[in-house]
Amino acid sequence: MHKSYAVTAAMLGASGVALGAFGAHGLQKLTTDPAIIHSYQTGVEYQLYHALALLGIAILFKFADVKFLRIAGMLMVAGIICFSGSLYLLTILKINGAANYKWVGPITPLGGILMIAGWLCIVPAIMRKK
């Protein structure tokens, strides 16, 4: 098991639950815009899914090629930060009435691409193990 990926997964999971709880109980006090709420919830969901994926990667270190798993883990973490983080930032900016938030939009799909790449790196990690 890769200890730092397991710890990172646990921290991302815990913060995902906390952010989800805020989204379910506190966000509606700040906005009633369903698009903002949906975007925020999407960020939380993807953070939690990929925290679990990162935990899986940490476990796979005993069974698969370490080189590709390291890359997969780094891509997952970067993807979570870019994807979910940009959605959280967009939520904050929109709630606060910021006029210039369009620059954050391109970060979200970049995060998605990083997460997809992380998933794809798991394939050679498994296939290359003897």
C-alpha cells in the first residue's frame, strides 16, 4: 500500500463528506439557484468518487506496476483539485456576484481530463505486472 496516497484519499474523502454536508444544509441559505447547487454537488460527487479511486490505487501498489500507479495517483489528485476545486470556486464567485469568473470554466474540463488519464494509467499498471 502506498501510505501517502491512502492518507490523501482519506483526507479527500473526509473533506468531501464535510463539503457535501455543507451543500445539503448550508448552501441553500446562500443561494436558491439550482444551477449553482447542481454544479457544487457535482464537485462533491466527483471528489468522493476519485478519493475512493485513489484509495484503490494505494491498495494496488501491492499488486501492480508501481511506476504507472504513481502517475495515476498524481493525476487523480491533480484532477480532483482542478475539477472539484474549480466547481467550488465557481460556486463562491457566483454567490458573491463576481462579474469576472469565466476564467475558471476551462479548469473544470482540464480536471476531468486529468482524472480520465489517471483511470487509464491503472490499465498498464495492472497489465505490466508479472
